[in-house]
Amino acid sequence: MTWHDNDLMMYLVDESGKPITNFPAKCPVCGKEHAHILMHRFSDRTGFGTFWAWCDNCFSYTHCSYRVPKWWINPAFLDLDRLDSLVDYPHELQDKIDSWVNKLLE
Ligand SMILES: [Zn+2]
């Protein structure tokens, strides 16, 4: 199974960048609770950064430049050298990432 780009994955967050639910979330593509997100803010001043979303059931994903919302805090456990446009690395760490995001949403 290989990852395939699907913009529907953006529906995991609303227009303000707020997730609609905790993670793992219901995947907008396959409907299974296997969807995850990650954000990374490059600049605190502008909020510019990156957004990833992926589903480890149907392997849909998306990656884009993003205005990262204020509630997001970059997790310290990520190896920034391994962050790229793919979701292989976030997929590896998805349990940790889900816990992080859920905690930020509390
Ligand atoms: Zn899916």
C-alpha cells in the first residue's frame, strides 16, 4: 500500500485549524477511526508552518503549507531533520503524536 494525496483529509480540521474531534479521528475518506494530524510552526511571529494529515487504514494523506493556529505547540520529541513532505515519519510516531494533539485539545 502506498500513500496517496487526498485533499479531503483537510476536513479533519475546521477553517480555523481546530480539529473536529480527538485522535485517532474518523477518516474523511474511508470512515475508519485511523486518521491523524501533525502541524509544525516555523515562525512564532507569522504562524507559518506545515500541516500533515494521514490515515493508516486507507493511506490517504495530505501535506501543505499552513498558518498554524495559536493553540498548537510544536512537540519536542520530533526529529526536525526527518520532517519532509511525506508522512512516513509522522506515521511512525502517530501514537505519540495523537497523545500530544489530544493533550493540546483538552
Ligand atoms: Zn482512511
